[in-house]
Amino acid sequence: MGVVAGVVAALTGVGGGILFVPALTLALGLPQVTAEGTSLLAIIPVALLATFLQRRSGEVHLRAAVFVGIGAIPAAIAAAIAAHYLPELALKVVFALLMVVIAARVWMSTSSSG
């Protein structure tokens, strides 16, 4: 599962969570919040390695990464707390809506550039 998700994520630029979370819930039967937490932990070594390789080839904008990372810290804390208290169905609906929005944006950007 990890190999396939890693290849697809690297080829398409999507985050591993978009692939890992559905796989963990559907294939392994994990609850949504557990799949989300597991996905976050699993992506750490992948993100570190990918960042090292991308940085070596000059494809990392450190200033932007620091800016986004610092802003994401309080949001991640708040979201993790909220995810703990939200019903599983709500988490699944929010995740599914996010995937639909991402798919629509990819579709629109592809069709407008082609």
C-alpha cells in the first residue's frame, strides 16, 4: 500500500494523505480519525526524504515552507482536537468533500491548459 501511494503521490504531486486515508479506512477498516493520524505519522519519513531530494535539485522554497509551516502549526493543533470530538461520519464527509474539490480543481486546471 505504501509503495503504490508513494509512487502515485510522487508522480501526481498529491499529498500522501489523499491516498493513505482512504486506503487505511477501506482496506484495513481503521476508523477515519485513526486513519488520519496514522497517515500523518506514515508520511513523516516520506516527506523528509522527498524534501531532501527536492532541495538537492533546487526545488524547495525555504521561505515559503517556513511561512506555511508556522501557520499550519496552530491550525493542525486545533484540527486534531476537533477531529477527536467530531463524529466519524462528519470527518468522512469533510474528507470526501475535500477530495471532490481537489479533483474539480485538477480537472479545471488540466482542461484549461490543454
